[in-house]
Amino acid sequence: MDYKENALRYAEQHGIYEYRVQLKYMEYWSLYDEGFYFFRVDLDTNKRTTLGHIDWSPYKNYPIPTFLMNESGTTFYNYFCG
């Protein structure tokens, strides 16, 4: 099974543009009103599981978590996607 192809198909269907494939799983962060959520999708079943949440709001002047930033200073996540 080509998991990278399955991940690309899932990403296109759900509007996800930044993700990674680990074994048979697609993993990604997405930003919603309540903060950042970390999701894992089983690429055999397309079942999505929430693995983590970070409370964040631009109105509370919270810094963006460092691990969600890339070398150029932009963020690595999806807006309201998934």
C-alpha cells in the first residue's frame, strides 16, 4: 500500500496542506478557535484521532509554540482544517 499517496488524497479532500507520514499514519497540526490540535489519521481506515491540544489565542498574547515554527520564522500548521 502506498501510504504517501493515501495521505495526499486525504489531505486534498480535507484541505490539509502541511502534514507528515509516519508508517501507516498521517500526522498534522491544525489551528482552531480553541488553539492547536494534533491529529493522526490511520491511512488504512481514514479514521482520525485527536492526540493533543495546546490552548492558544492571538488575543491573549500567547507565543506560538517553538516546535510549530520553521527556520524562516513562519508557522507549520493548517488553519481550521481537518
